[in-house]
Amino acid sequence: MVRRKLPPQRTQLTHRQINRLLPFTNAPLFHALQLLATGDSARFHMPGHKGEPLFNTYAEIFAIDFTETYGTGNLYTGEGPIRDAEVAAALYFGASDCFFLTGGSTQGIMAMLATVVGRGGSVLLDRECHKSVCHACALLDITPYFVSATLIEPFAVSGELPKDEIERQLIDHPDIRAVLITSPTYYGVQRDIPALADLCRAFDKRLLVDAAHGAHFPAVGLPAPVAQGADLAVLSMHKTLPCLGQGAVVLCGAGVDKRALRENTALFGTSSPSYPIMASIDLARAYTEGPGRAAYRRAAETCGELREYIARRTGFIPLTHEYFPALDPCRLTVCTAGTDATGHQLADMLWSEAGVACEMADDRNAVFILTGADTAGAVHRLRRGLRHISRRRREALMPAPAAPFPAAERVMRVRDAWFSQTGRVEPAAAENLVCARPVTPYPPGVPLLWPGEKITRAHIELIRERWYNDISEITVVIS
């Protein structure tokens, strides 16, 4: 009898290949997927790659890319190793609970507002909130009220939110159900969350925090927002931690309806959440809770050293505690005011001359994110590039203090304006028309005008002065 040769089994990842990703075991979801990837099973379920190394670049990612099947758990029912990973993250961030998100902080912001404010409700917003808040207001027919922070000069970036103005708004508009703030901001400014939490409790309102840029805070010894008293907070793990793009978490305090929150994360999320993204959230938390903590502490020290170096050796101005007391220790904001360069020009020169890419730039600043992944060589390139560019810059008059963006008159509900018939016009032709889409230079994605607001001459002048190259058209309501 002739034995038939069995077809070759697919090549299994070796333990060396697997463990090369990370040398510790405190990541329950990641390691559950590892066991499945290295086990003996036939995968007649999606994804279509079936875990096979069809493309070299994605070989290890495909191996752990599963769907809801035996041993993987289910994100939206809160079970299996996904739930174990969420519980571990809640403990790490000092929250009552934590839900994973694969749609970024945008998914979390929408879920928070749906849970706490609901359809047709009202919310008090930090005027410099992300455009995803605007999208949520359009979808949920939420009425926004606004409070603006004072500006930090010469950076022209928002600083402290005035608590007396927040209190006045809560008194004047008792229909407000929650206050949503951004902390830390794109420029690294922290808001006084404990004081704002106390104020919200006094008025029986919820405090929501868009902390998309603050997932690294526990790694540098700072508390997450819920540990400071916020009711809900969303953190983009991918922005500052070693996590795949779109990975985020929503944290909740003890008094939040967790079932409703979970349901609303599903409402605004895909029904096929990415397992590699969720596993990377798990890994990022485990890494910063363990060996990565030292790397992030070093990153914070490096950021402080860079601030001192820039102040001492260049003509640029770093945002330091001299200008604002509470800053993200890993966010470097460099101001070009007093030189003949703009922030955009500084960013372009760093890229073309030194191969250094910043996170974002505006007319006065360039912003850089430091993490535990930055090498000494990369930091040296940034330092040297700033020094060399500064030597060629000429001194200029300091700009006048920036005027806050003019308050607009809301003449339509956000939802009505968004779903109206619309057209596009140049900014110069938009005076007295009604905005239909957020007017948003990106990044950082902060709307200058919201749908339903009347566009004034002051708005147009400021757009021409500061965002002429970013905003060429405005979408308006056609009556």
C-alpha cells in the first residue's frame, strides 16, 4: 500500500518570532490570540487571509487577526479575553470600567454624548473641542453651548477655562446635561479637571473629557481624567502609546450607565472590530504599565531638556511652565513669534533640511510629540535642526495678542444646518450666510465655525489673516 503524502501544514510562527513582539505576558487578549495563531486549527471563518502569511509585511499581523470565534471573545458583549484586557486597562487608568474602541476617540466621543446627553439634549463645550463633537451634535440633534479659554501669549493657544463663565452658563441654561472639555489640548495644556469635576457635581452635571492626547499620562506619573473626578473620558491609545492607528479606550466612573455606554460604542462602531487593533491596545497598556514606564519617564525628561535648550540656544520660544503651570510633559510646542518665520515655515524647513516631521503646525507654532519610542538619534536631529534654522532667522516684532475667534450667532440647530441643502462659496462671499459644515483647519481639527452659525465679517477677516491657505471654501446653507 502506498501512503499518500499529506499536504504540508502552514508554517507556524516560532516562539522566537512571537516573543520578539514583546517580552512579557501581562496582555491577556494578545496572548489569547497568540495561542490561537500557533494552535492546530482550520479557519473557515473571516478574515479572508485565514491567518496565512500571504504578504510578508503583514505575516505576523494576519496570524492574530481573528473574528468572533472560539476563544477570541466579543467586544460588544464584553466577554472573553477582550473583557480581561479591558478590566486590566480600567485598573491601570484608575477607572471604574474601560471599553475598547477601534474607531478612535471619535467613536468614544459620540458614545459618551449619546449616553450622557442623549438625543435632543444640551451640552456645554470647550469652544476648542474636536470636530467629532460637532458630528455627534448633528447626529443626535444636541444643542451646544460654548465657553472659551483665555489665550496664552505669544503662542495664541488656549489656556485655562474660566470657571465663573462655566458656572454662569450652567445657571443660564439648566437644560445642559454635561460639560465636555479637552485636556490635554493639542498644544499640551492641561485643564483643572478636579475643580471642574467639583463644579459639575455641584450642579448635578456630568463632566466628560476628551483626553485623546493623554493616554501616556499614567506612564509619566500623572492621573487619567476619571481618576481626577471626571465621569467619562476618551483616550486615543494610538496617539501617544505604541498602538495601532484607531486604537482608543473610553473610561467611565462609578455612576455611569455602563450598559448604555457599551451599547453606544456599538452604535457608533463597526460590527467587525479589528482584533489586531484591540490586541495592540492591550499590549500598549501592558508595556507602559511595565517596562515602558521607564522609557516614558525618559521621554518626559528629554522633552524638558529640549524646552530648556530651545530657550537658551535658539530664537524660538518653547511653551514652558513659565507660561502655563500645567503642561503635558511629553508635548513640545515651539513658537516662532519674534522671528521672520511662521510655524508652518519652521515645520517645512525641518522636514526638507533635517528629515524631521512634526505633529502639526499653525501660523505661530510647531508641535512635536515625544514618546518612549524616540531614539537619541531622532532627538539629536530635532535639536540640531532647530538650532541651524534659528541661526538663519531674523528678529521681528512680536505679534499683537491674538483676538479670540469671534462668537457666532446660532440661527439654526446643528442637525438642521447639516442636513439642509448646501453649497460652497469662497470665504469672502460667505458673509451673513449660515455655516453648514464645520470650518476646520486640520490638524488639530477644531471647528472655527459650527453648522447653524451665522458667518460674520469678523470671521472672514480672521480666516483671511490666519487660515487663508487652509480654508478656500465654506459650505453654507442654501435657503
